[in-house]
Amino acid sequence: MDRTESFEAERPRLVGLATRVLADHAEAEDVVQQAWLRLTGTDTDPESLPAWLTTVTTRLCLDRLRSRTPVPAAEIEVPDVAPDVAEEVALADTVGVALQVVLDRLSPQERVAFVLHDSFGFDFPAIAGVLDTTPVAARKLASRARAKVRQPSPDDELADREVVDAFMAAARHGEFDRLMRLLAPDAAVTADDAAIRAGTPARIDGAHAVATFFDGSAQSALAVSVDDRPAAAWFLRGEAKVLFDFTVVDGLVERITFRAEPEVLARVTRR
């Protein structure tokens, strides 16, 4: 089996791993494609190609977590001998919304250590090889992450803010599946009279319709607060024109109200 065939055989597993770490299937596919480019651009003949690809893919994911931009990561140095843990990895479902929100609170290294160990059963020497640290340090990272995941944040507003920001980021990047995961099934969009006059729809009902409306939109929306609640707002020439007022219940967006009354916009502050 040549390299191309070997890589294609590994692709589904690598996409599953990257999706679990990044919580974004499209970005995961992009990362795996970068791993393929690394493979075709090196003269290295890995002793274990699955392990080599696992190391490269995970490190690319780590760089994405650190930057959270679609810019390709810099060249990655891969050790000549990588732990042969790839065969132990099975495809996992995409993280749920609630866990995703908590994972977003972890540092990139904590997140990678937690996902590799708790979701895929990597041992700590293998995780240490990926993170370029010691097994003891890798164990501590996973333990610290696990404690954060199991202990809900006492700050409900913080959790709501993370849901709002995740929703707006998914809207801007055109991540339809992630929008759907962040919306309650009966989610709705409503608007006040001033917002309707500004051009917003009067009403949208159902998660699919709401996700379709926001998919790839809200490019000019910025993170704001209104009356101490997390929200977003469309700005024009530095001035808030339409507020996106979110109602978040149990980690899901239940309602978004477009508001453009001057007295409401006067209370909007940038976050």
C-alpha cells in the first residue's frame, strides 16, 4: 500500500480525532488536509505512519486552538519516533454543546490532554510526545481539565456569554452544523418595530430556519453587553444600529430579538 492509500485509510480516524479536539468538522477536515500536505512534503519514512499522522494532526489542532484562525500553522517538527497509539483511537461523536462550552474554557494544552486521554484512551507518555512535555505534566493537564469539566461554572452569565459568542462565531464562519447544535429546537427570532424598519425580518421560527438565516452572516456584528447581559450588535461607522438580544436557557439559544429602539441602543456597551 503506497502513502496515498495509507493516508486515505487513516483519513476518517484523523477527521474524527480532529473534530473531537476542535468541535468543528469543517476545520477538522482542513487540518487533516494539512497533515496530508506535511506528509507529501517530507522525505521522512515514519516507522509507524498512523502514529506519525496522529502526532501531526494533533499538533495542528493545538496550533488552531491557540490561534482560532483559519491561517495554516507553521511547519511542525515531528519526532523521528512517535508512540504507536494510533491503532487505539476510534471515531467519536462530535462533542455536545454543553461539553463544548466547557471545553472552550480550557487552555489548548488542557483541552488536547483531556480529549486524547478521556475520549480516545491515549496513555500519558503518548500525550506527552504530542505536547512536547513530560508524562507527569501531561497527567496534570488532563486532571486539571477533568476537574474543570466536572465542576460547572458558578457564573451563569459567563456560560451564557460563551454560548452567545460561540453562536456569533459560527454565524460569521458559516458553520451551519454548529449553529444547529447551539439552538433549541423551537428557537425563534423576533424583532421590535424599529429593527423591522431597519430591515430585519419580523419573525423566524424553528432552529433550522434560524440557523439558515444566520449561516455566513453577521460579519459586522460585535460582542456587546446590554443591561449586564451578553449580546451582539450590528455596528455601522462605530455606532450600534441593531442589537441581537439573546435568551439562553440551559446552554442553548432559545430566542434572538432584534432591537433598534434608541433607548435600548444607548445602553449597549462593547465587550
